[in-house]
Amino acid sequence: MLHFECDYTKGAHPAVLENLCADNLSSHPGYGSDVHCSRAAELILDECGLADGRVFFLSGGTQTNATVIDALLRPWQGVVCADSGHIAVHEAGAVEASGHKVITIASDDGKVSACSLRKMLESFYSDSTWPHMVIPGMVFLSHPTELGSLYSVRELKEISGICRQYSLPLYIDGARLIYGLASDETDVDLKAMAGIADVFYIGGTKAGCLFGEAIVCRNADLLPEFFTLIKQHGALLAKGWLLGLQFEALFTDGLYRAIGRNAIDMAMKLKEGFLSNGYRLHVDSPTNQQFVILPNEVVDRLMPDVGFSIWGERGERETIVRFVTDWSTRDEDVSALIAML
Amino acid sequence: MLHFECDYTKGAHPAVLENLCADNLSSHPGYGSDVHCSRAAELILDECGLADGRVFFLSGGTQTNATVIDALLRPWQGVVCADSGHIAVHEAGAVEASGHKVITIASDDGKVSACSLRKMLESFYSDSTWPHMVIPGMVFLSHPTELGSLYSVRELKEISGICRQYSLPLYIDGARLIYGLASDETDVDLKAMAGIADVFYIGGTKAGCLFGEAIVCRNADLLPEFFTLIKQHGALLAKGWLLGLQFEALFTDGLYRAIGRNAIDMAMKLKEGFLSNGYRLHVDSPTNQQFVILPNEVVDRLMPDVGFSIWGERGERETIVRFVTDWSTRDEDVSALIAML
Amino acid sequence: MLHFECDYTKGAHPAVLENLCADNLSSHPGYGSDVHCSRAAELILDECGLADGRVFFLSGGTQTNATVIDALLRPWQGVVCADSGHIAVHEAGAVEASGHKVITIASDDGKVSACSLRKMLESFYSDSTWPHMVIPGMVFLSHPTELGSLYSVRELKEISGICRQYSLPLYIDGARLIYGLASDETDVDLKAMAGIADVFYIGGTKAGCLFGEAIVCRNADLLPEFFTLIKQHGALLAKGWLLGLQFEALFTDGLYRAIGRNAIDMAMKLKEGFLSNGYRLHVDSPTNQQFVILPNEVVDRLMPDVGFSIWGERGERETIVRFVTDWSTRDEDVSALIAML
Amino acid sequence: MLHFECDYTKGAHPAVLENLCADNLSSHPGYGSDVHCSRAAELILDECGLADGRVFFLSGGTQTNATVIDALLRPWQGVVCADSGHIAVHEAGAVEASGHKVITIASDDGKVSACSLRKMLESFYSDSTWPHMVIPGMVFLSHPTELGSLYSVRELKEISGICRQYSLPLYIDGARLIYGLASDETDVDLKAMAGIADVFYIGGTKAGCLFGEAIVCRNADLLPEFFTLIKQHGALLAKGWLLGLQFEALFTDGLYRAIGRNAIDMAMKLKEGFLSNGYRLHVDSPTNQQFVILPNEVVDRLMPDVGFSIWGERGERETIVRFVTDWSTRDEDVSALIAML
């Protein structure tokens, strides 16, 4: 069986697991107050070029999004995102559960455009009934988006400019950040990200950790008493050092970049394989998620031997299919898949 | 100044106020446990033909919607409504504040169509990731809708059939119910409403009361410990008999119908006045809200002397404008407005 | 039947009702943006000596408490109050429903003492696990308390000093404020209250209005976008001018004080009546609530003719009973009650 | 340094880690739909003697409590627990964050007694104002409690009887369950627990896992759509099989019992050591947490070499100190500690 279902089908990258195992019988204070969390935070802030930043480690993406958004909003505010945004669709109402509306902006490619954001905000405040409505309180982006697309530094800066104009914190979900950073078609690196986003997170779960996401905050004042809020959201890992150990491994000896490199190389090879076999792309993604339009009979033929996701129907005879690569994708697996096409 | 801004610009219908004043110095037990609330509930259930129903009186529409929806949903569920639904737009996130997503269905005329509801539900459950999403838990309609449109009995029954199929309670917001019941173009009466909706409310605020809405519930089991939930939502009026007294007046000697009658007569006269003066309607509303397309210069001309609402722009030269009638609208005011056109 | 059950058994003081009725057929813009609300706010701020304050009118006490507390707290914070505090006991969990813990301090007389407040806060921060606990975020007092007791200016200032030290807004529930202000045993007047509390409310429901409470805020920055939050809590009255009209009446020609005066005179006469007949007080209340210890046979004897509340048992043979006076209590009713003892 | 701070200072029991590592490069479907979760659930249900039960795996205790409680309560209900209950004190308001009050019962030994529970419920419903208060909706116990105390089967059955009488689900927090089951002074085994509790959880984090708790539910109907609620609470681990793998190890070859055995043996040796050195116990705990009263100079002397928790002051010269053992506590460490006394 070849696995392209998603980027979290296996355990940890061996180097990450190694770091965990080597430390297994050491004793640590709990809840992230250990040396490994400190060290990992330092390594991350250093790569981000943030002297005064703060890092918080949580176990998973949904809890990370829910906790950050709960921290940044006041009760009368909602969070603005693309209509395909993970928080709008696939987090089972976690944002609403903490009392906040998710205010969506229509988007074809998974991105919020500066233009549509500005239009939405202008339109909101030009409606005299706005005080009866949920007030936009922050902006949520994903980089890469749910469709594998990427923002350019210029696009992020435009959005950030609008955010500043309306006093909206800008938060970026980086569940798959590494697969954006490693793309050949991006000018966004960690320093750019850290310079633009008020808060963002570096995904570990989809980047070779067993679990874990690292929230990076430019200015700790944005997240006051955040430890307590993490605890309240049930997102405070008792053995917090497990998160520190994994991110320490990720940010040592270039492992994080290497993981991204492999995934992108494999994804690009896969894309070329599809194109050279005459298939069309649903979107032209420069990252580790590839969305391809396949005739239904090809889908049926691949299914017994290849893991992938059905993204949706495309008329009666074709299906949009998603293939995902990660740190563990092997060249021979990609070749084998291409050979089946 | 002529007032067509909305149906709640004045105090109470004189007969309602009279009932309040006559009782002013009587002593009553609080919180709705008085004889006037009992009597009003009886009168309402009788008109609804509900032998086993229950009535609860609350002060306003937003708190009524929020409390009923909170009672009917479980934490993992959301409420389905039209994208123009009052709860989706103009209640400042009251539904989200109690933890629930508002799941919207696109609609041109303010109505949820049975077809779009069925499609949405089928599409939801055909997506294999549905357990990661907010689960539809009830359906919310308004009758009349925000655009003054009305459901037919057949349409309501179709929707109710889908609701039963998916075990979704059907709740109908009747803030302007009387202006639907009194319309010449409806087959929905209170008995039909009560026979189809699991819970609905009869608006008082917009129908000649100072304030007050009467929730009608076919089966009290649907709203267990509802008194306590009303209290928790801050929606339990201490001097609850004030609500009973007002609805008692409304449902005595045909006052409720008379109020509807006047508003519809005035609205229809207004509509004819617009049409006969060559103006187009934005929607052809059979109820007390009339949406007309007016040239901008007409809008400017009317503004100093007439109260109405700007609904939106229509190109560069025209504006969509809303005129609303109610129990207090006088024939001479409508004539005066028409004369100005 | 003599009525001493509570201070909200009748409609409105005739002068309040008169103001409502006289205006009944005038047209007003909704939601509190009318001239009567403006005028009433001015009158109140003037009496409070607050040049830069803000007033907001809501319908009832529970929604007022819930909305103010929701505005003042962040998600990780709770509200500190006496264990008998209304929000801790009798608001059906409205505070928790907006996500916040009510942190109680033991109290015999319904008051939070500065000493117990300081001890609680010191003890909280001296526990090294405090970041795992709900963080005290504001202090809630009632004046008068649930037991009719009153704070002195000195006591309030001590509490306020501790609040400032810990950056906790001080909020005072004044559902029965007038019956504190009118007491012969107080040095707290509206100016003192307004000078000490960050936010407080002047109860109307229990002071001769049909309904209505006036939130007074020293500094509008404390309650940003509060209009929207009021709407979200379902606490925004559509016909908001009804609140303005009532408070206008209350703060014209000394009506507010006169209402307090009558209630206190009647309560003191009642207290003397109990004492001179040899009954003991449960607490010695200087306000309109009198708590008396009565032999069970007296309780049984009074019950058919007198309305009062059973507060609790006191051993096997006695019961603690509450008698309440208000603006409508007549001298002859008090005399009649005393005659029955 | 000797470590007795708590039972989660180290990574995983070697056998648990081994199981994780051996599987590291296998591919699995996410979110708990894998074979290891199925197998672990089977092993657990088998030990519990539950043919129709359900098992859910979550990462940590606070999220487990918050999610189960959110599932079992309706909005107007609260959860009853001891005043020292973890949810009442040390979960940062997670229960309140989902809208529910924690209703506490005073307790000296960390246990809720059947007698105090019955009294509380009787007193609640005998107060005529109860519909204005948060309605008790479920009972929360910990076994062992925060103070290391244990319920007997008879005590649990008494409590469960009261719960049934009032239709309250009984939920038991088993963060340290193994250290109760392994105690020499208990008649509660997994089958008894499963036969009495409606829902309980088997703690993994404190029993040799890296993280993980297994919710056991007698009847899946009690937790409808629980998968979605887990997701909403941010408690759904993407690589869910990591939880299955760990519990599989725990419930294979008697590892779970062995872990309990070691901790109890070490705790009892420690207790004897304290007693034989003339120290008094704060409570006489039969489980892995030992609460001892030590002179302050002994506390100061031990501190540089031994990890333990300060539980509180005991007068001016003594301190209550907690020592905790677990699967990793070695006999020589206990001997070394005793030697220092």
C-alpha cells in the first residue's frame, strides 16, 4: 500500500523519536517549565529573529487555534477567515464553543485576499446597523491554505496593513508551515512570517512530530495569562517536556528544513507525473498537497493500492483527488504511483 | 414627520396600555406565575388548537431566539437558517455566545427552501469528514422573513418533513407573525403554525405591545427546565404579569387580528401607491414591510419628512428603501406619503 | 391581603406610569438612541457627579449583572463575591453561562469584608499552583446586600483600595440601591457610590419602575462596544425609550428619594413593631428588607392574610421570615400587620 | 536528586515506549480509527466486564473531564463535586468555560459522602427558589481523591443509588485509578468501577504513559456524537493510534497492575518510614500519594536533595508535605529518603 492520504499517517521522524527516547527516564518539572521547552523556544525565536517573542507548545492544531482565538477576541468579536478555513469547517465549532462567530470571506483558492478583506470591513462599517452585528476582531489565515496555496510576502503585508488599520490582530495557522517555507515558489521564510503575523504557529504534528504545535507570539502582551487559558482549554500537556524534546530535535541540524525539502521534492515529482500523464490539476499547488482531477475509473483502479483523499466530484465522470507527501514519502513510492497512472 | 421606519416606533396599542394601567396597583407573584400569564397562555393555546402545549413569555426577540436555541441544541450542534436570518446577522452573535454555530443556507428571498435544506443535509452527511464538523441540530425559519416573504402551508410541511427525517426540531421566529397571518396571500394561520412548528413565537413588540414575545411549544418535553434557562439568559422578567397583561389584551376581542389587518391594509395601499407612480419593487412583499426601488433624488426629497430605512444601493442612481406599517399607521399618513411621490 | 413578599409585587409608581402613558403615541428611534434615554442619563450622571460617565439602560437585574461581568472579565478570570451573592446563588448560572467562575468568599452578613478579600487574594497568589486556577478578575458587591446590610463609605474605600492594588474592577449591584441610599444609617450617597465603584447599577424594577436598571460607568473605556454586548446578551430593549421615560420620571422632582423614604419609614416602623412585640431580628437591617425570627405558630397564623418570604428554619420551633417594604407600602398596612403580632 | 514530586515526572514505562517505537513507521488512519485503538478498547472493556461499553482515548485529564462533563450536562445544569475536586480547583475554570457551574460539597478527606450528597440535594429541592438556581445535573468523584483517599464499593453504591434517584449520571475521574485499584485497602476493582460509574476514565498519564486517558462508558447512548464533541474540545489527537498503542501495552501482560503494585509498595514503605521516624500523617492515605506533617527544619533539610510538594502550612513550625510514588519509583530511592529523615 502506498500512502498519500495525509501528512500524519506515521509516528515521528526517527530523529525526533530518538530525542524522546534518549530522555525517557529523566525527571522533569511538568507543564512546559522544563529545559527542553526553554531550549526549543530559544531555537525557534532565534530562527524567527524575535528577541522579545514568546513560544508556547500545545498538542494539536484545533486546540491551538481555539486557545489563541479565545485569547485574542473579546466576547462581542468574531474571527474573519476564508470560507474554506479550517476553523470555519473542520474544527467542529471549537471557535463558536468559546462564544465567537467565524466570519467567512468567499475564496476560490483558500486564500483571503487583501481586496476582499478590505471590502468586507468597509462594507461592515458602512452598514448603520453594524453595532447589532458581531464585530470583526481578528484575522485568521492558513499558510499554506487548505488548498495548498501560499501567500507572498507582499500579500501578507497588505493584509497586515489592513489589520493594523482596523486594530485586528493577525493570526496565521501554520499546521503545514514547513511545506510552505520549503516550497520553491515562496518568498516567505520564518523571519518574514514572524515579522508580519502577531501570532502564528509552527506545526509539528504534520512535520514529523508525534504531536505538537509551537505558538510564536511577537509580543507576550498579546497573550496575557496565556498559561491559564491553555490549561482551561485542556491544552496543557502534563509532561510538557515531550513537546520541547520534539521541537528541539526539529530545530537542530536543519531537520525542520530537511523534512520540508523531501516533501516538496516528492510533491513536485508527483505533480510532474500527473501532468506528463495528461491529467489536469484542480489547483496548481506549490506545496505538499496536490489536487488532481482524475477520471473515475482511474480513481477506482488506484484505490486498492494507494491511499489518497477524495476531495469532491467534478461533473459525472471525474473526481478531484488529493495526494499528500511528507517527511516519510519515499522516491520509490512516488515512482510506483506514477507508474500506475 | 411620517413614520415608516419600522413597526416599533411607538409605545403600545391603546387597548394594551389600558390593560396594563388598569392593573397597575394590584399585587402579583413574580416571574410569570400570575393569573394574567395563565389566562394569556390559555387564550393563545386555544387559538393555536394546542391542548398540551406550553407558553412562555419573554421580553424581546433576540433573547427569545437565543434561549430557545440554547434549549434545543446540544453542544456539538448548530442551527440551520437562511443567510439573511436574523440570528445569522443582527443578533450580535447571541447564538454563538451560547456555543453554537449558525449554519447558513443561501437564499434570495429570505426563505429557506425545502430543496436547499435537503441538499445541504444530504451533502453534509455524504462528506466523510462530517464528524469533524458542527452537526445540524435544528432549523430556524422566520415567518414573515426579513424580506417580508411568507411560507405557504405546503412549504412549511415540506420543511417539517425533512426536519423529522433528520430529527431536527423546527423553530419559527414570529417577531412579525401577525403581519404574515393577516396577509391576503397566505394560507398559514395560527393553528397551521402550531401544528407544524415544534416551537415558535408570537411577537408582541412589533404587534402593539410595549415589549414581549410569547413562545409556543407544542410539547413541553422539548423545553425541559426551561424556566431555569430563561432565568440564566437574563430573560425572566421580575414583574412577569406585565407580559401576561399585554398578551391578554392582544388575544381579547380580536385585537391581534385587527392590528394585523390595519398594517396589511396600509402596506397594500402603499404598495399600490408606489406601483401606480411607476416605481419598482425590490421584492413583492405581501406583508407589512415594503421594499421599493427609488431614484436617489426621490430618497433625498422624502428624507426630511418621512421616516424609512435605507436597505442598500441599487446601482449608482437608485436605492432600495424599506417602508414598514403597523397597528398605528393611519390612512392619511399613507395618502400623504403617496402624494409626495 | 397585606403584601410584604418583596419590592416588586406591583406595577409602576403612578408618576412613572404617567410619564410612560403621556408619551405612548410619540414615535422614537429604537434601542436607546432617543431623547428620553439621553435626558435620563444626564439626570443620573448629574446626581452622580460624573462628568465623563456613561449610562446604559437594561431591563432586568440578572441580564445587567451577566452583561457587565462578561464585559469586564477575560476568559481566564472569575468574579469574586460573597457566598450569598445574587450571582452566586439566584441567577441560574448566568455568569458561568458566559464562561466565568463565581469565586465565593464566606460571609455571615452578606457583605464581603476588606479583610477577607485581602486574605483570599494573598492566599491565591501565595499558592504556587495559581496559574492552574481561575484568576480573580473583578469584585462584585451588592449594596444593600441580600441580607439588607450596608457598606459604609470607609468599607467601600478599603475594598476599592484592594481592588486597585490587584487591578480588579469593582462592580456594585444596586438592585435595591435606593433603599440603601435612603437608610438613616448610611453615609453612602450616589456621589460616593459613583466615586468608588468602577461600574454600578441603579435598580429601577425594585424602585417603582415596571422594569429597568441603569448601569453607571465612570469611564466608558471600561465597557468598550458595550452596545453590541448588550445586544448579544438579548438585553437590548427594542423600544428603549420606555427605559428612558421611567428613569426620567424617577430622577425628576425627587421621586427616587421619595420612594426610598417611604420604604425606609415603613421598614423602621415594622422593625420597631417586631421588637416591641418581643420578637428577635435575624439580622438588624437598616434597609427595606427586615429579617425576623418568628415562632412557627405565628408564621402559620399570619400566612393567610400577609404575604412574606420564608428565609429558613431556625431550630425546630422558629422560622426566619423576611418582610419587604417599598414605594407602595402604606402606613395602615404596616399598622395592620403589627396589630396581628 | 530523589523524585517524589508527582507521578508524572518521567517519560513512559519502557514497555509502553517500546510499543510506540516498534510501530513508528507504520501507517495508520487518524483520529482513533486504527487497529491499536480498537484492540486497546477491547482489552479495557474485557477487564471491565462491559459487553456494550465504549472506550474513547484522549490526551489529558483536564480535557477529558471538560469534554465528558460538557457531554453529560444540559445548559441549566451544574456538576456536583467535593470542594477539593480537581475540576473545582485546578482546571482553570474549564467546566465553567463550557457554561456550567461546579457545585461544591464541603469535604475533609476529598470524598463526597453519600450523606452530604443526599442532604445537598434534599436541601436544594426543598428551597422553593430552586428553579432560579443551577440545577444539579451530574456527580463527579475522583478515585483516588486529591488526598489519596478511596471509596469502598459500598460507598460508591450508596452514591450511585442517590444519583439514580435524582437521575444524575455518575462520572468518576480516574487520573490515578491504578493507584486505587492496586491499594491493599480497597475492594474496588475495574469491574466494580465499571458496574457503578456511568462514565469513568482510566488515567494513563500518571500510570506510565507519555500521555493519554481512556474514557470508559457503560452505554454509548450517554455520550451521543461524542467524537464531534471531542474534536470541538480540541481533544482529538490526529495520530490517535499513539493512544491505542500505549493503552495496548498497559493492558497486556499485566503491566497496568504491575505499575500500580510498585507504586503502592513504595508508598507503603515510605509511610512506614515516616511513622517509624515519629512523623504524623496529614491523612492516612492507602494510595501512592502520602501526606506527611514535617517540622519546617526537616522540610528545609530535604529540599536540596528530594523533590516533593508543599501542601500547606500547619501552624508555624510544621508543613504538610506530599510525597508521590509511581511505576518508576525505586526501592533504593525510598530507602535513601527514609535514611535522610
